[in-house]
Amino acid sequence: MFRQLCCTAAALLLFATSAFAAPQITLKLGHIADPQNPYAQGAIKFADLVKEKTGGTVEIQVFPSSQLGNQRDLIEGLTFGTLDMTMTSTAVFGNFIPEMGAFDLPFIFRDIDHTYKVLDTIGMEVAKKGEARGIKTLGMMENGVRHMTNSRRPIKVPADMKGLKVRVMEQPVYIEMMKLLGASPTPMAFGEIYTALQKGVIDGQENPLAHIWTSRFFEVQKYVSLTGHTYSAEPLLISMIAWKKLSPDQQKAVEAAAAQSVVWQRDLCRGLERQYIDNINKSGKSTVNEDVDLKAFAAATRATWQIFAKQVKGGQELIDAIVNTK
């Protein structure tokens, strides 16, 4: 009887692990966010789910806070196979896949439901172009709606942007947008922003509230203005070199973990928005201005759509597809 029980237990164990009968694989995932940022927490959730769903045969080691480099470095690492995974903005990804820049066009999304529907369909389809360059997209987490901060004045209308020296990502959409608003765009790596603001090298920057709070930009910026000019997704990327090291069952498990963690992370990010506003106001170091003429900003920056359509092959068709998504 005892022998039968042992054999049964052994058989069950063999059945449970047979799908992942593969050697232990450890993958490194680097990103630029503070560990408390919602998408940094999304990375940890993803890592936990991968370990669970692969029966421990795949482990994701997460390196936050630009430990492995800036966003461009991280994406290049995927193409060379020197890094396994990263999470990065669609804007910086757009320097490798130009069509990705469409998702950062000012005011192109009607609301959050429209945003998610576009990203999970058109966005994922466009992202497939990265596979030819050695990059596979597993899903689109959320960085959030981006807002302006600066040390000189509240931003209520586009004219308030005139003359401000503002840090932007190294991406044509953001550079052209700042020019249209009368500001001076200053491309700069994320890890350099705080010191540049502190020393007055730049007047301001633009980022989602999660970055403004967790990276403590509010400490060195007097004004936070809810311009909501663009939405920033955070694609979860894996090197095709690393992807091909996984067995088919491991690949399915990793994709399932990505899908589940994307839903979890988006809910987390949205739920924290109001808290960030309240925290910044309570800090006494910065004031959040919610009185912004969004229609005026949309009108002032609309020309970026035409610029994108001319510069990127199929750009107008992509814009039309996004706008017409119901």
C-alpha cells in the first residue's frame, strides 16, 4: 500500500512538471523607473507569475532605476542579445520602430477605454515589426497620461509654455510638440532629469504623475500642470534571442503571465492617479494645477499629426485606424 502511494505521488509530480522539463533559465529585465512606480511593480508581478506558471523553470531578475542603462541602451541591448528583457516607453521604442510614435501623438486617444482597445489591437500588431529587429512585444503596460511641470509658472494655456526649456524624450513627436507650444525642447536621458531640474539647466519636464511622484521631480519643480497632452504606454519587451531559448510550453506560460500582469498593472496605475495628486499638494513643495485648457492644447499641437503622417510611411493610415477604432 505504501509503495503504491509513493508511486502515485511520483507519477503526479512527474505529470505536473513534465510540461516544463527544461533547464533553469534566468532572464534579466531592466527598466528606468523607481521601484515604487506602478510599472516597476508590474515588472515584479510579471516575474512572480512567470515563476509560478513555468513551475520555477524560468526566473526573471528585475533591475530598476536605470541600473542597466537608459531606455535606448536597454532596447539596443535586446537587439544585440546583451539584455533579455526591458520595459520602455512607446516613444523611445519609436526610434527603432517609427510607427510606434503614433501612440504618443498629442490627444489621439478619446479616453482610457479607447486607449486600451487601440494598444491591445493596433499597437500589438505594429509592435510585431520589432521582431525583425530582434525584439518581441509581450504586452502593453501603462506609464500613464503625461503632464507638464516647471519652476516658473502654472501652465493653463499653450501661451504659458513660451520660452520654457523643457526636457523631452529623444523622439520627434515630443520635440515637434514642444516647438509648436513655443517651448525649447531639450532631449535628455531620464536618469539626468532630477539633477538638471535642481541645477536649473532646464525649466521643466513632462511625465506621468507616477514618475513625477516616485522620482521626486515635485521636490525641484514648483508647478505641476495637468495638461494630459499624451498617453505613454510601457511595452514589455523580450529579446528574440532570449525568447528562442524558451521551450514552447515556457513561451506560452510567459505570454500568459504577461497578459495577466498587464491587466493587474493598468488597474494599479489608474487607482493611484488621485493619490499622487494629493501627495504632491500635501508635500508643500509643489502645487498641482488642474485648470488647464485641454482643447487649446489639442489645437496647438495637432500639427504633430501631419508631421508624423509625412515622416513615417503609412503614417496617415495608422492615424486613421487609431481614430476610427470604436
